Amino acid sequence: MSRSSWLGPLALITPIVVAAGVVLYHALDSWYLQTANASRLRADYAEMAAARLTDRASDALRTPHNTDSVRAVLAELFRTTRLLPRGVPQVGGNAAAFAVMVIDPSGAVIYQSGDPAAFGYVARDTLDADAGGLVISISARKSATAWLATEHLASRMMLIIWLVVLSAVAALVAVRLRARERKLIEARAGFVSSVSHELRTPLAQIQILLETLRMERYNDSAEREWMFDGMQREVSRLTTLVNNVLQFSRAQRGSKRNGGYEGPIDLRSLISETVSGFAPLATARSMEVTADIPSGLTVMANPDEMKQVMLNLLDNAAKYGPAGQTIRVSAQAGGDMCRIMVDDEGSGIPHRDRQRVWEPFERGINAAQSAVAGSGIGLSVVRDIVSAAGGKVEVTDAPGGGARMVIELRRVQDHG
């Protein structure tokens, strides 16, 4: 069983097991307070209550009292003095938690609330002679420890809730990471398959043309030149694909760029050269490429990388536009930036996918549903190169329909 197959179920079971374990622990802890530890707690409570009641009674009974007034004072003290610890809830007052009996030196019962002997351990304390020498006997009822256990569990409920919430969040993160891992594995598998196909196609074309030339199966020199042009075209496709893979690999590893020359580039000259080089590929797909670039536009970029960017944008427009379309390349200056636009006549890109198309292996809904071949990294390479040069990318609607791919680069101002 692979790690990916059991990670999902484990992530879902983990918070349930953790929550159940925490609740069970606190339930057993509370049970221990009421059972295994109950006798000791009730004895401690009784000793504490006897000491507090004796201390209050000693102060209240310093002056002479008759039996009735002593009984009234003791009843009031038992009602108003808190005998349980501050951290323990006291529901129903002292009478619900304790049984008390007060007797005088002759053995006569002066005051009684319950029978202390009926509840196990009995704590006794004696008032000094000035307070009448009364003997106070107190025993804690079982309800005293029950309240402590309830409070003990309730005080930790917030901790339990937080642990459950954190476990659920951890499970959600694990599930999302699992889904992301699976998606990445599938994307990489598709990438390898796509790149293999992209490599095989031009190589097969070159091999066929070479075999044809070697066997001299052509009618005239014009047909021979056409075959050489075809091989040159397929070599260009291979070069673009290999450059994309290398650039993408560097970006994934976080490696630095090539470190080649970066400086002022005449945009009109570079785009004209790139469009001319792409023209045979466009012609083979029954498409036309036009360029309308004003003179005098200069940007800061690496020439080789900019050619790669433009080739990727042109190839993207050719792949997802209809046969017979015209791909239009234009540029305009805007402040410190220069906008370069590549328009196709395809079905466009929905708003919800306009950020995704720049991600690796994300080719948009229309692309994914089509039979268009591709590695899925071309636009990702464009974004990486443009971002490294201090620019940005975006997708909009082309004026005549279709998609418009826009890149912005720093413009070099002419101060001459």
C-alpha cells in the first residue's frame, strides 16, 4: 500500500482518535476524582470546613449567649460562610455539601444539619473555653466531590474543543496537501508525456525529410529547398521546447537566471526578427502573423530570453486560435513601462482562468478540453522571465475577439 493511498484516510481518522483520546482522558480523570480519590478529597474538604467554621464561630461566640442565640449564630454562620474551596462550585449552599453537628461539653446537641457519621470521615474541632468549648463535627457529602469533578471537566472543555479544532484543521491541511500532491504527480506525468510527444513529432518530421533527401525523392531544387526549410522549422520547434524545459527546470529549483547580457533592447527590431523566424511555423498552420511596433521603444531585458518569451506567446496564440487566423503583435509606451500585446482569434480565456494559465501545467478549461498538444509550461516560462526582469503579465480580451496576452517591461527613456 503506497504512502499516498493511506495518507488521506489517516488524516481523517487522526482528529477523531485524538479527540476521543482527550475526552476519554478527562472523563477518566473526573471519574478518578469522584471514586478512587473521593474519600481523600472529602476528608480534606471536611478538615478545611471544620477549621473555617470553628474560626468564625470562635469570633462570633466570644460574648455570652444562651442556647437559642448560640443555635441561631451557628445556623447563620453555616449558611453564610463558604466552606468549599474557591475553585469548586457550590450549588445549594453548605447544607448540600456538608453535614454538621455542634455539641456542648455536656454532650447536648446545640445545632445539627445532617448526620456527619453517615458520610464517612468526620472532621472535628473544638472551640476554646471563651467560646463555650463547643465541639464541631463536619463530614463532606459525596456531592462535594461530584461538583469538583464536574468543574474539573468543564474547566478543561475549552482545551478539549481547541484540540479538536486544531486536529480538524490539521486533517484538512493534510487532505489538501494530499490532493495537491496527487494533482502535482498527475501534472508531472502529463508533462513528461506531453514533452515526449512534442519531442517525437519534430524529430519524426526531420527524419522523414532527411530520408527523402538522402534518397533524392524530390522533383526539383525548389522542392529540395522546401524540405530544408521544413527541417529548419522543426529544429526551431525543438530549440524552443528545450529552452522552455531548461528555463522551467531552473525556476522550479530556484536557480538564478542565465546571467546573460541584460540591457536596452530595441523592441521593434527584436519582435520583427522573432516574427520572421516564426513565420514558417505560422504558414505551416495556415496562419498569418503581423507586427505593429512603433519605432523608438526600448526595454531592459535579456535578448535571448525576450525572444523565448515572444516565441512562447506566438506559439500559444497559434495553438489555441483557429486555422486561417491572423496573430497580431503590437506594443505601446505607458509611463515607465512598455506594453507588448499578442492577440489571437480563438475563443478567449474565461475570467476565472486568467490567473491559472500562467501556472505550470495549467492550460485553462478550453485548452484542457481540446486536443491541442503542449507541455503546459510555455506561459509559466513567460511569467518567470518577465517577473525576473521586473515586469508583469496579464490576460485580457482581444479587441476582435479571442485572447490578448500582455507583458509589461521597464522602458528605457530616451534622454538624448
